Amino acid sequence: MKKNILSIVVILSAMALATSFGFAGGPAPEKGSAQAAKGQPIVVTGKIAYMKQLGGYYVSGDVPAQEYMIENQNPQVLEKLLKSAKVVKIEGLRQGAELLIIEKIDGKPYTAKPTPK
């Protein structure tokens, strides 16, 4: 009887160990190109908003309906858009779920103002 219980315990342990590898997430993801490291391309239609507690300017997106913090802020450009409350089309790169690097606004190239040292 002890032999049967021991055999069952060994078999169940081996099965649990074998199936746990399937939940470990598989092999590590390969490093992608420099573009993938920079972010995923995205187009957002929405308005520019500002909240100091959130780190400054952000995009309140209508399409997709999500808010994105602007990583490369240019206060001169963004403040004008904020005051106008104009809906703009922003092309850029999304980093993670909430960060956005703007490349174009309404088809025009966008550059960030260098941060003072």
C-alpha cells in the first residue's frame, strides 16, 4: 500500500513539473530592431490636455479612446493646441501602455524642445 501511494505521489509530482513549463511563458522574447525598442507606431486623434500632477502635457484620445503621456514635450507647440481645444491627428510611437513620442501633428513634423540643463 505504501508503495502504491509513493508511486502515485511520484507520478503526480512528475506530471505537475512537466505541465508547469507550459505556464512559464516559453522562451525569452528575442530582441527586435531599434524601431521595436523605440516603440510601436500609432495614430491618435484627440485633444492636447495638461495636468501638472501627471507630468505635464498629454493626449486625451478620441480614437483610440485612451490618454497618452507625451514623452517629448514642446510646451510652445502644445500650449497653443491646448488653448485652441482643437482635435488633432497625432502620429508617433507608443511606448508601453501610456507613453507617446510624437513625430507628427496634423501631418506636420514635430520636434521636442530641448530640456534645459
